[in-house]
Amino acid sequence: MSKESEKQRWQRNFADLLQELRVAQTGVQILFAFLLTMPFSNAFTRTTNFQRDVYIVALLAAAAAAAMIISPVAFHRALFRQGRKPELVRFAHRMASGGLFFMLIAMVSAVLLVTDFVLPRPVAFVLSAATGIWFLTFWAILPFSRRNWGEDDIDDEDDDPQTLSGD
């Protein structure tokens, strides 16, 4: 088996990140579109001040997530053909992580908004907290607790955050 060059590795890392961002981008765009249309529905007039505040948090978090998840594309355009793929990969990694954080806030806020609208507030808080824990379990706890899986696997050695952050 031939070893890939450093340039090939950076190129593969960038392609992998782009695939991940495509998945996240679709989710955040759907949520953002839903949130953008909400105030124009008849039921929105029946929301409480608390629900409108939660709505603003969800909307702004979805906007922040969209901006961060899409930003590697703009960064790539600015750095195109300048031989700065490592910098681009590090930036895209940071933006993807930040985008997922804001997406978590947007998702939990959207769940809180809807559940508070249709259920008693204490139930809405419990369900929203459970939603947050659910997302954190799959987006943070499990991935970070399994970081050492397959340490002998050569294909994943370049996914080390030290490589991606340049440390």
C-alpha cells in the first residue's frame, strides 16, 4: 500500500470536511427556513413574550450556524489556488465545530419553542433538556469518548485534532 503525500492528505481531509459540512448545511438550512416562515403563520400571534424570546434565540443561532457552516466555501474561494490547503482545513474544522454548537442551540431552542406552545412549560423544559442531552450525547460525548478507537488505523491518524489545528 502506498503512503499518501502530505498534500494528498490535506486534500482528502478537506474533501472529508466538505462532505460533513454538506450534511450539516442541509439540516441548518431546513431549520432556518422553518424559523424564517414562523412569524408569518396565524398561530404566531398567540405566542407569549417568552416564546418570542426563545424564537429569536433559535433564529439567531440558526443564522450563526448557517454562516459558520457555509463560511469554508467563501474561505476556499478567497484562497483558491494559493497552496494554503492546511490553513483552509484548520479553518473549516473550527467553523464546522462552531456551526454545530450554534446548531445545537437552534435545535434545542426550536424544540423549546414548539413544546412550550403546545404543552405546559415544565414539560417543555424537560423535553428540551432531554433533547439537548440527546444531541450532546451523539455530537460530543460519544465522539470524544471514542477518540482512541482504532489508534492503529492508519486511515484515521490524520483526523487527529492536533493535525487539524496545527498544534
